[in-house]
Amino acid sequence: AVKFKESHFKKQIKVKGQRLTPYVK
């Protein structure tokens, strides 16, 4: 379940743009 959530989160980040990229790292 955690992996799925992370994948979805990453997808949302891509959709929003590189603004949240630093947050992921």
C-alpha cells in the first residue's frame, strides 16, 4: 500500500511540475 501511495504521489508531483521536486528528494 505504501508503494502505491508513493507512486501516486510522484505522479501528482509530475503533473504539478518541478515545484515540489525538491520536496520529494
